[in-house]
Amino acid sequence: MLRGWPHSCARFFADTEAFLMKNAKVKLCLQASPMDGSLLLEDCNPDSDFQHWSWQGDSLTNHGTQSCLSVVEADRVQTSLCGSTGYMSWDCSNSLLSPMGSSQAYLVANKKGVALNNVRGLKAQWQDVADRSVCEEKAEQDRYFTAALASTHMYDPTAGNVTLALGIDQVELEELLWFFRREDPSTWNYSILALSFVAMILGLLLLSINVVRNRKRKIHMYREAEQTVQQAELEAKQALMPVQEYDLAEPLKQEPVPQDQRSGEVMVQWKDGTVTSLYAERSEDAT
């Protein structure tokens, strides 16, 4: 047979199975929290899906959170994902709810909400808004579910089709299974993590390339500036060289003193090119 069909088709039984769980002592209804799965006792509100419960086999399912009533610690009760760890099956007898395998503990109302306790008084009795026992709701659900299974054909691999209760064929059932399926986001999370790592590596690579290029550009600009300074110094030195050569060669270009010129004589060069001593004639006149 097809497994998991009661959970997949829970929506179709909501109108006939849904009921409010009211405590016989405090007259408040059991409400599931959509945030952390905790259980509260609030004023009964038939319009709140978080107060609507239904029997799915031996499990109690909240219609607002689509989670099951579970035992997470020794005495703490909350809602958790159906099929996870914790007590999911409950035994119902005389309006008392107890986890299967632990008949000495019952679901009891207290100031903080609900918990497991061995008390059997009114605080441990649960009813619907019509003051009927939740065990009667379970009995009706069992009868209805048994009738539905009786009208359901067994799966035949050679038939190629499955006809279920309420006129649901196999194609519609597969759509329901897809709609109520809880996907595992691990693949998507790992993909995003890998893409983030690749983006980080690419960013670091581009950053290193940019740093190397900026360093090379600065070194090239520094070398060009250095070459420009050296060229300017070289040109300045070349411009000063003729002046220095002229100054060094100037004393060598002085005309030599004639060998026949005596010290103290003053030579005069006339316009016709004749060179005579200024005082030679006077010395001759003196003799």
C-alpha cells in the first residue's frame, strides 16, 4: 500500500477531524506556537488554526504549524516536525492522554502551559468545545479512516493507476505529496557557500593583480623622472664646457715676448707695422 497517505491527505480530513483541545479544569484550549513549537493555554478560539488539532493514527497534529505533539524531555511537551525524535504516539483513555510506552505520565495543564505528570484529575482531562472527550474524537477518526481504507484499492504495479478514497487518483496524490513535501535545503546552502568561496578567491586575485600593476607603474614613472633629471644635468654640463675651455686656453694665446726685448723696455707698434723701442732713441741721444 502507499505509505504516508494519511499525513499527505490531512487537509482533506480537516473539516471532519479538526477539534479544539480544552482542558476540563482551566477551561482553556491548547495552542501551538509557530515560533518555537511551545504550547500555551489560551482562550478557545475556533478561528485559530493553531488551536485546531486532529488525530493522524495515534499522533496529534496541529493544523496551524503542521507539526505533531511530542515529548522532548522527561516532562516537557511541545510540537515538533512529524517523524522526528520524541514520542509521537499518544494513548487516549477516559479523556486522559499519555505517551505510548509511558502509561504513568499524563498530559496535564499547569501555569506555564502543559507538561507530563502522574496526576489523573481534571487537569489531565481534555475535551473539545462541545465537552466531548478527545478520545471520542479519536474513535470517530479511527472509524472514518477504517472506512476510507476499506474503499481504497491496493496498489497493483501492473494496473498503472491507483484509486483512493474521496475520488483521488495517483496523479493528484503525487501532486499532494509534492505540495506537502519538506525539501532539504542542504544542497542549496552548500552551493551558495561554494559560490561565495569562488567569489572571494576571484576578488583576492583581482586585488593582487591591481597592486602589482600599480607598483610597476610607479616604478616606471620614477625611472622616467630620474632619466629626465640626468638628461637635464648632462645638457647643463655640455653647455658649460666651451666656456671653461676658452678660459683655460686664453693664457696660451698671448704673444711671446721678442727675444731681443730687454726688461724695462717699452715696445711700440706703429701703424705701418714697425715695432720700435720707446726709449731706445733717447738712450742713443744721451750718449
